Amino acid sequence: MRRLLSLGLALTLSASLVACSGGDTPETGDDPPSPASATATTAASNGGGSTPAVVPGRLGAPSGGTYTAAAPDFEPLGGAKAVTGSIGAAVYRIEMPDDWNGDLVLYAHGYRGESLQLTVSTPNRALRQQLIDQGYAWAASSYTENGYVPGLGADDTLDLKHEFEKQFGEAERTYLYGESMGGAVIALSLENYADEYDGALAICGAMGGQEEIDYLAAWSLLAEYLTGIKLPLGEGDTPVSAATLFTLRSALGSPERPTEKGEQFVSAIRLLTGGPRPFFLEGMTEQYIANFAYLLVDPTRKLPVTRAATNEGFIYEIDPDLGLTSAQLDAGVRRIAADPEIRNSENYPDRAPTTAKISDPMLTLHGTGDLFVPITHEIEYLAKAKAAGTDGNLVQRAIRSAGHCQFSAEELTAAWDDLVGWVEDDEKPEGDDLSGDLSDIGKAFTNPLRPGDPGTK
């Protein structure tokens, strides 16, 4: 139990990650959890290794666990009413404007950790106010379980749509809005439930799904090779991993004051996550400790989310004149294989990769200095869309900012209005080309420019 609970703690060490993984950006005025009002029980232990019950036609499968749901009550904005309830284990919030325009926005929150308490969040404060002012209803689910479960989140979001329709009638248009892991939720939703939705806005999205956990493994195994400090994956317990982590970090130094090996690490991470770009170093400094937490939470690799992780597909590179070549680095980093049973999406649907086979408009925002969910998620999703011939349905925007989910009210509300114009009037908005050099990307849509722009590339 201690390890399960520590996963959420360890992966939410930075303030930006705490905000967005919980489903809220710094602009969001989410309510604190209320006293428990409901308890949901499923078959197996939370996060355990047993194969979940797969239901045909569903994208996720509960891994089991006993959850307590915090009361979903919240204070509505002026001119709107709050509606709350539960669907099975999940609890939900709906905010219905007095003058409803007939459209619905479904909000998909980010990673909650492995907590056994289910909670619901409200969307970003500025965007939420805009939705109500414009007459949109919004609804948000806690999902039926916590953990890294984008497929389950997609199913629970669809169930909430159907619940909304029972209470208020079918919406004329239904939009999706997701943050962090919620980006994977809405990508899977558009790819698999296309007839249910009309468009989506994904911000700081983990657009590759399980690929986010692969990235965290790739980060730590890179440090292992450069420092020569063997990481006890599959061998040790939490105290052993913690001691190793402190030793490893000492060998690297900090991003601002790296050792020689630390300079190599910074260079390789820069190239692994999109190359030189605005606010890279500031973002790495913010996320540096939290990204190593992958080692602390499951050193014996017993949880499905870590058993499914692999760095086998990563290509490691490094800038010249730092003491080794890219070929040496790529050949030297230890590779860990995914457990084939867990990575098999027929057994564990939440491990299914995204495909970018979307037929509805999707607009995304991503911070250049996001080192928790790096902008490479967007680059790779664009490549998938081009391969599928669906890139005409994808518009991506880079925001020159450090940290995870650090967007201004102006950036979010402008993106929302542009998405609506695209869906309703077929006016496709402008975006950035993320397929090439990112060293000066993001000028067109960053508003306002951050202090010190463009930061350290």
C-alpha cells in the first residue's frame, strides 16, 4: 500500500505537475476534496498485476481496488447551476448555464497518482468562465479509478456524456477538453468514439498514452549509463532506490550547476525531447527531481504501469565535444523490455497506443519547456496523423513557457474560440509546424511573452 500511495506523491513533486495532474492549471479555482460521500469496490487490489476484466468495445478496464469518492459538490458561477452525481464508482460535476446554447464540453482531467480517493475537478478558471458566459454546459468525471488510465478515462467520459443526455437531452455539439493525461483521454476518444464528438482541445497532453511512462524510464536509464550507477530496477526496495537516487543526483549535479556527467545528461535530454527550444533549461530545472521519481515508486516493477514501460524504441543522442559520441551513448544505455502481457492492449486496454486516426478537429497547446510531458508527444502525434492521412484535422500550437501546463488565460480562451470557429464555421485556425527546428518556435501564439523570453535553450 505504501508504494501505491507513493507513486502519486513522487510524480507530483513540482508545483506545476501537482496543478495539472490533478486536472487544474494554476488559473483553476478547484474546490478542496469534501468528506467522503461514496465508496466503490472492484474485484482486485488497486494497481495489482492481475488481468483486468476486459469489456468488448471499451477502451479501458478497471484494475480493481476499493475507492472512496469525495463529494463532488461545488459552487456554480453566477448564471449557472451545479449538478452532481455518480455513475457506478465515478462521481461527476455538471455546470449548466441558465441560458444554455445547446452545446456540451466534457473535461478530461490528468493523472491523479495512485490515491484511493476519487475526486472531480473543474476546468481552468478563465476558460470555465468563458464557457458559462458563452452558454456552454460542461461536465467532468472523476473516472472510476485513479492511476495512469487514459482508456478508462475515455470510457468514463463517454458514460458521462450519456448521463448528461438522459438529464438534459442530446447536445447539438459535444466538445472535449483535456489536460496532461487527459490529452491521451481525448485522443483515444476522438480516435475510437468519433461519432460521439465534434472537436477537442488538448493542452500539455500526453498524446502517446503509455509512451509517457516509457519516456520517464528512458530519462532514468540515461542517467544510469552516464553516471555508471546501476539502478536497481526489478531488484531493490524503496529505500535502496532512494539511496541510489541521491547518489545518482550527486553525480549529475543540478541542471543549473551540472557536473561533467550532468552536462552530458542535459545535452542528451535536450535532444531526446525536441532539441534546442525556448525555456528548455528552466523547464528541466523545474521537473528535474520529479522525473527521477519513476525509480522510487516501483523498484521491483510490480505495477502494471511500470511493467509495461520500455525504452527500447528511444534513440539517444548528444551534442559533440562532450566526451562521447551519439553512437556510443545509444549503444551504451541499458534497455528494459516491456512485459508483453501487460503491453498487450487486448489484456490491458489502457496500454493501447494512440493512432491519430481522427476525423474531427483537434487543437493542441504545448509548452516548449515542459519536461514532464515533453513536446515530443506532439511531434510524434503529428507524425502518426501524417501517416494516417488525418493531419488536416490537427492544429498544434507551441507556447514559449517553462514547466507543465503553464498557459495564460489569453492563450486558453483564444484557443477555445478558434476551435469553436473551426467546428461551427469550418474556419481552420493557424498553428505551428512542430516537425522541424523548434529553436524559435511559439512566437505566434504565446500571449504574453514570459519574463526572460526565450529563456535558456
